[in-house]
Amino acid sequence: MTQTGKVVAITGASSGIGEATALRLAADGHRVLLGARRTDRLERLTEKIIGEGGTAAFRALDVTDAQDTRAFVDAARAEFGRIDVLVNNAGVMPLSPLEALKTDEWDRMIDVNVRGVLHGIAAALPAMRAQGAGHIVNIASVGAYEVSPTAAVYCATKFAVRAISEGLRQESGGDLRVTLVSPGVTESELADSISDPAAREAMKTYRAVALPASAIADAIAHVVSQPPGVDVNEVIVRPSASAR
């Protein structure tokens, strides 16, 4: 176990990759602040981490609300004195063909997957600049590198996260680390939001081979643990048996 004691704020921490990341980083000795809308799950997760000897707190969070996201980052600083790492993990994936015209779902993906990441950056960046160091980890997808049917808008949001991450890295000036973590098919609740019947059925086949969320948490733990001066910029993690 590494006792680095960083303060890590994690969005979308109530399930899937966010939950697994909270458990892994807390086990590694980091102090974690967990954010999501489902506070009942956050409370149980926080109690589990504390019961296992870790340090954790939680706060309700809607990443589509810029003010709420700033309050989340402020809560990390109030609770633990600083913020070293922000994991922008919150995301939604209601896939459908474009011709289905599910414009409300398109808007939701843009609001959570793109604006949510920007809100996180806007909230954390001033504090990280002021303390002279920080690390922003953005969770994208293999959909940030390729497009598939029913996933055009979802992939567009993840391409955007990739572009934002690279722009932030180039502007970092050396005191900010930026990492894009792109999971392949991973066990999560993302597919539960698919309302289109054909897309939902196709996802069952796609998810026949899936990584556990802990595999992505391990990748995040690796990049967070790197010594000063080492910035791991992009990580793609796929199931070895998957072509995508």
C-alpha cells in the first residue's frame, strides 16, 4: 500500500468505475470525496471505506450544475485542506440511432459528458493553480477514438472530452497533470439508460466480454501514483478478448 495521502474528488462515485476507483484509491491511502446524485449509495460506500480503515466523505453532486460542482470542490478543500486530484467520471450513455431523434437524450449526454467535465475543470483549476500542483483525470471511452452505429452522439461527447483533455494538457505549464482514461466495454450501469430497444439488444452482445470496473480503477490508481514530473497522458484499457 502506498501512503501518498492525496486528496481525490471523484464524480459519478455511486456505482461502476467511480465506486471502484473510490475503493481502490482509499485502500491506497488517499483521502477521497465522493460525489453523485444518489446520496444513499454514497453514504453506504463512505461507511464501507471508513470501516476498512480509509478516509472518505461524500456530498450530493449534479455535474450539470456549475455552481454545485464548485461547491463540491470547495467541500474537498474544506474537509481535507486541498484538492490534489479530480476524477471527472460522471457520464451517461443512452445510445440510439440518430433517426430516432431522441433529442432529450442527446442534450443529456452533452450536459453530463461534456459540460460536466468542463464544470469540473472550472471548479478545480483555480485551486490547483493556487497550490502549484494538481491532477485532472478525465474518463472518456474507446468511443473517443472510433464511432459505431447508435453511438454517434455518445462518441461525439467522448471525442470532445479527449480534445478538452489535450488542450488542457498543452496549457498546463508544468504544474498540472492531465490524464485521459478511455475504457473499453466495462461492467457498469451505463447500459441501463439505453431506451432504444435495438440499441439495448445490441449492447447485450457487445457486453458479453466486459472488464470489471476494478480494472479501470487500477489504471487510475497507476496514473495517480506517478511521481512528480511524470504525466501519463492517455490510457486505453480494453478486454483482451474484445476487438473494440
